[in-house]
Amino acid sequence: MEKAYEPKKIEDKIYETWEQSGFFNPDNLTGDPYSIMMPPPNVTGVLHLGHALENSLMDIMARYQRMQGKKVLLLPGTDHAAIATQAKVEKVLASQGIKNPRQELGRDKLLEKIREYAENSKATILSQIKKMGTSCDWSRLSYTFDEARSQTVNEVFSKMYNDGLIYRGYRVINWSVKGQSTCSDDELVHVERPAKLYTFKYGPAFPMSIATTRPETKLGDTAVAVNPKDERYAQYIGQTFTVEVGALKPLAIKIIADESIDPQFGTGAVGVTPAHSPVDFLMYEKQKAQNNPIELIPVIDQLGKMTENAGPNYVGLTVEEARARFLDWLKSNNLLEKEEDIAQNVGTSDRFGDVVEALPMVQWFVDVNKTIPGKNKTLKDLIREAVTTGHNGDQNQKIKITPDRFEKVSLDWIDNLRDWCISRQIWWGHRIPVWYKGSEIYCGTKSPEGEGWEQDPDTLDTWFSSGMWTFSTLDKKDDLKTFHPTSWMQMGYEILFLWMVRMILMSTYHLDQIPFLDVYIHGMLRDEKGQKFSKSSGNNVDPLEVIEKYGTDALRLSLISGITPGNDSKFYDEKVESARNFCNKLWNISRYILSSDLENETKPEVKILRSSDVWIIEKFSSLIESTGQGLEKYQFSQAAERLVEFTRNDLADWYLEVAKFESNKEVKAWVLKNILQDLLKLWHPFIPFVTETIWSGMNESKLLLIEKWPERNKYSSGMEDWQRDNHLLHFNKVKEVISAIRNIRLENKIDIKNKITVIARIPESGNPAFKSVIEDEQEIIKKLRTGVEDIQVEISNEILENAYFAPVGDVNIYVPFAGAIDKVAEKQRFEKEVANLEKYISGLERTLGNTDFVKKAPQAVVDKEKKNLKDAQDKVKEIKGYLENLR
RNA sequence: GGACAUUUAGCUCAGUUGGUUAGAGCGUCGCAUUCACAUUGCGAAGGUCACUGGUUCGAGUCCAGUAAUGUCCACCA
């Protein structure tokens, strides 16, 4: 074995071995099915650290479950990411001089360009996933835009259409002028910006003033809404006033009542523009439902210009120009009353970046509030059910969200859910499976027979297809039956509403099943300063570079260290570095163990186990349990932390050191060999490459990848509890003694090469029998190792006078080394300790003197406290006695 | 405006159902080194657990309020 672990040399080779073994494919595995669908990365570019984190989490679970003997499917894939990809490619093309790609290239050519880009990006992404060591089944690789997935999209669309859950309607939608497409409510990013709030009157005779930040839209006003309880305006409700503001026709403004109007804000009266405000559109619909309709006048078009309706003075102007002109008109007519600066939240298009315009258009919508035929439930109900009572009230079909606080957030979101606009005017995406011929309309999975049918030019919202990811990917024979609902899903909180909820909607509607049993929400990665990673802030980290420098295992371990569900975490070089160091530590531990003589296949007899053996076996046994539990509860960080602690502190620093002086080679061989093998198994899900490499040096033919998870009972020592406890107690004392000796030596600057004379006694033996003199630290370790009696040494009065006394539990050690002892420092040290102890004692006494405590606290707690008190008092007595002698 | 989260050592974070002396890693400082490992080991210093009040025999932990920071949602025109 090399002196240091060098990941670069082996990682690719190992991944290849795994892949060729066929065990990434569940068809080659047996056992209960366990499935994870990889959230498909967008084909807009390369993977970033967030993806690396996700791959680590998923792969840890997949490998752990595989070692549990399950038939594990981790299904990889990519997402065509409709708007995101088209926007990206258009930007690239623009930078190459094709300023207006849609017009200059046309539909087919532009799609060709995007496809080319997407394929490139896909190839890069897939190779990155492999680099991460992700154990996914490449034979089931999926793409949201491939044949099989598109087929499912058409099927589900048609089904929803036939169920009347998808409709085509004229409604106000979010329109990106820049992208020339709609956006759903969830694709908006709200940005705060300074704006001006203008207060004005439509005309001198109009009974009230209104306030607005968008004066130009007022050319399309058809109502003024007031709160019905507002006495100032109650008399006007129901009246219509005709005003002349320069629009094509005079505006008929009806005064309507609406509860949502805040009488305190502005003038308490709101100009209603049904065509250009989602809120106002709601009022428009409400009025219509109450048979008290108001008009709807679009004054802005899809290019962001004023329409004819806006009047001859405004038609063709941009909204900014129209605004200025309208304000001029208000001013010159003395209608503008106030102008104030306010902060305003505007919705911008997530992908194109421009402020969206609210426009009325004919679009396709998913009706979330309509009763599903034959079900007495709406889509909204289905989503709610899945996270509360369970699908159809079945608790086994309830989605568990970790951490659970996201359940509440989801419920709030569901309550506010409005009809989902699913049609987009971009070209990159699934074409809406609807065909028109004259007034005829056809919806189906394939184009209809006959001539003259024309398909709807629009494409579907990308989330419509990704919502089906958990089942559209399972198109192989029996896969759906075997792997759905999927076992576990992980995602960042930022796509909770965009994706998680839509998967629930699609799966419960289409399959009558929840999409996944468990969902784990992870936080976002931030840089050292807590800032988001992004290209624009220049702090982007390329996972491949990190891998190149430190190795994949180090990256994986650092990513999952220090994270807790749902909370953001910071990522920086030092973290990877220490993970890399750890991998190397594990490598060297193995190197050492494998270089020693391990010829023993049989478990040693209980009676020849030393206390250190019992100790490490017990520690390891509980490690098996805690690692498993940690993973079952998705406490990745904690599980890894415990593993590090065991590997580094317990195994390397204590057991291996002490074992160097172990005389019983057979015991050592069995313990070391077995613990090392099983430790590699525990570590494998986290750091697969280094563990597999070490493993391959021990087991020529078999892969660690499919080894069974260690059994705890293999490490039961088979001894009585009291016996085991004695061993553990003893070894803990040994550790204390060794530590104390180290301290003494260090503090007194005793060279390790000097002989230290150590004299110890066991107080409770009552009659200290001193036997031998021990020569140096390593000798001490050896002696201590074999039994307490061995370190009892003869002590003369002469030695006692110069003795250094360190109380360490029940074992007291005297180190006569007169010349080196700084008595003043020692005195201070002990006085401090006494002070601490006394503080502790007085606390305990207060507690124990409290009758309520004795009555109410559990007996075990009281007893423990009593024992603690006695121990502390004894210790103080001893130290005080020593301090007396010191004078 | 609403909701949620966070606040513990210089930094990054643990702290399971309340149990009395609050932990780790990094960093700092000191020390060690023929050893499987300098990608190492040992040790020390460093914290009124944001603040105020409450519940309790007992609060970092539960409750209420305050402050700071962050995130999400939202139709103040």
C-alpha cells in the first residue's frame, strides 16, 4: 500500500468496476425494493456544489440500503428545463450576434440549436454524476424530454383534459415581455424597488381620489372599489360615473364594494383595472359571478406597448412613455393631488429577468378547485391529504417531511394555490397535445387522423413534466409496480412548491399513489461569508476542481458534515481538507492493521479478552447501532461524526496504541481484522472509493458495494454484564492513568527518553501492595494494559516525600521527580480544581437537600447525584490532603 | 403585512424525551516525533448558551415577550 491515499489514481477505475459489476442495477439484486429518483438536473449547464450535496445524500442512502440487502434503484436523469434552457441558449446566441433568435432562426432551427446545447450539457452532467461516485442505474437513465417521458406527459394531459381539470380560458396571467411567454405564479421572483405612488382623480367631478403606482393602466379602469363599511363612500356604491381620460372610449367607472379594500391605505378607494392586475381580475370575476359585471379593457399588449383602447394619444407607446404622458395630462388638468415615494414589490420573471406584465390572454390552466370526476375531491384536496391524513386517509400513504416544519409551510401554500397556468409560448418543451381544425378541437396522446389538423403552438410548463418524474421514469416492465411509491426523495427547500407539490398532484391524481414515502429537505450551501454561490458573485466552486484537489470522498464527507435538515450550511476549503486528512487517516490505519499478522479466523474465548479488547468491541458494537440509526433518521452529519470519533479517537489513538504492547497476538488479530472490515462497511456509504480500495486489498474477489451491513451481535462479548462493566471501568481507568502520566511528563518537561518512575496504588484495595517500578511511558501502557496489579509498585518514604500526586479517579499515581516539579504551579492547579469541585458540591448539596427533588425526581437520578456528591467530596478530601503535604 | 428559521468558544456547528461541571472540529498557544499516519499525536487557553420574564425541585432545552440576522409567502392599490 502507498504511504498516503491518492484518490486520483484509483477513483475512475473503481467506478468502472462498480458499474461493470451490474449491482447499480436493481435487476441484479434481490430483497425488498428501495427506490430513489434523482432530482433531474437542468440541462442548462454544469453541476454545482448543490448537486454534489444531493448526489452525496442520495448515494449514501442508496449504498446503505443496498448493504441492508435491498433491491436498490437510484434512477438518474436530466431535465430539459423548458424556459431555463431556451432563455440560456437565446442569451448565448445573442452574444454571438443573433439578437432575435426566434425570428431569425425560426422554430425548427432554434430548437435544433437548443437541442445541441442540451445534449452537450447533458453529457457533461452525466460524467459529473459518475465522478461523484453516485451508484445509479445507468440502464434506466431518463430525460424529461425523451420519447417515453413525452408519452406519459401526453397521457396525463389528455386524462386531465377529459376529466375537465385542464381548461382553456381567458384570464389575467403573468407575461414576460422579454421572453414573450407566460410564467406561473411560482416562477416569479419578487423584487423590491422604489416606486412612486400617485394620488389623483379621474376628473374634476369624480367623487373620490384614488392612488396608483401604474397611472398608464388607469386608461383601462372600469371600476373603483371601496370597502363596504367605509362610510365616506357608501353612498356611491353601485353608481357608474363616466370619465374622459383620453382613452379610446370614455370610461364607465362603476363604484363597487370589496371587503379586501383597506380604508386606511391611501384614499381608501382603489381604481380597478381588470385587465392588468391579478387582484383586480379577481374582483372582475367576483362581480361577474354576482351578476353585476364590470368591463375588462386591455390597454397593454404582448409587446408591452399601449393598445388602441388606450386612445390615440397613447397607442403604440411603451408603458413608461404612456405613464409620463398620462401624468402630464393629470397635472395640466389639476387632477394630480399627491406624489410620494414608496417601496414596491414587483414580480420578475425568474428566467428572463424582466418585470412581468399582467395581461388577459387565452391560456391553458389546471383547475385545482374542481371536483375530479368520480372522486368528490379536488386536486388541491389530493395534495393536502397526502401530507396530512395520508392519501385516501391511509396513514401508510402519508408523506413524511423531514424536518416536519415544512409540512406547515406546504399547507399554507396549498391553501393559497390558484389555478396553474401551464401553457408557455416558448418552443423548447412538450408541445400541448391539442389539435385544432376550424372550430373542432382534439386532445389525445397522438395527432388525430385526417387532414387539416393543426397542433397548438404552445408548450407546457416544465414542471408539468417534472411533476411526473417519480413514475414517468418507471417505464420498464414491472418497474412501476415494484418501485412506486418511491422510498425516499431529497430536495432543497427552494423547489418545495415548484416540484414537490406538483409531484404529489400528478402521482395522486394519475396513479392514486403518493409519489414518495419520505422526503428529506436539505438546506442551501453558502460560502464562508454566508453568501449564496452564484456565477455573478464570482464565488462559484466547481465540484470537479475540488475532487481533483482532494478526492471525491473528501468532497462527499465535507458536504454532509455539519449539516442539519432544512438548514443552510457553509462550505469552505478547510472542511474538505480535514475530510481529506481523515480519509488518509483511515488509509493509514488500514495500512498498519493489514501489515500486521492477522492470522486468526476464530473468535477468541471470552476469558482471554483483555479490558481494552472488551472496550473496543463494545464501542464498535454501539457504533454499528448508532450509524444505522443515524442513517435511518437522516442524521447524516451525526452519523459521520460518530464514525470519525470512533475511527480516530477510539480505534487509532487508543486501541491501536495499546495493542502495540499486547502480548496475545491471536486476540488482537481477530479484533483488528473484524473491526477493520466492518468499519469499512459502516464507512462505505459516506466515502465509497477509499473504503472499496482498502477492501479490495483484503478481499480479492468480492465488492464492498454489496457486502451486508455488519451485525451487532457479532460483537457481543458473551460475558456477564458485571464482568463487562468491570472491564470497561478498568480500561477507562487505564486511559485516565495514561493521560495523567502524559500530562505530568509534559508539564514537567520530562523527556520521553528519560526513565520515569511511576508508583501507583489502588486505594480501594485497602492495603496497598506495591510491587514494581515501571520504566517509561510505553512500558506503563504495557503494564497497565495487562492489569491493575502490575502497576502497583513499591514506594519508599523517601520517594513519597517528593511525590507528585495526581488524582485520577480511583487510581492515584505518584511520580517522584523532585527536580522538575514546579510546586507553586501545582498548588495553583489543584486549588483551582478544588474550587471547581466545591462549586459543584454545593450545587449538588442544594439539590439533594431539596425535599421536592428527592420526592419528585426519578430514583435513578437521585442515586446518581448522591454518588456524584460522594465522589466529589472524596476527591476534594484527597487533594486537600495532598495540598497540606505540599507545604 | 404574514409565516418560518437562526442566535451556544475567535470561526463553523453539535447538544436526542428538561437532570445539575455545556461538547466537537477548525483556528490560537505549548509540547512531542526513528513508530501505520506531519494529510501525525498529546495538551492548554477560550462560553453569564442573544436579552427579559415565566413554568419547574431543576431550563441551553419548555412557554411568553424583546432584539438582531436570514428565508419564504402576500393582491396596500
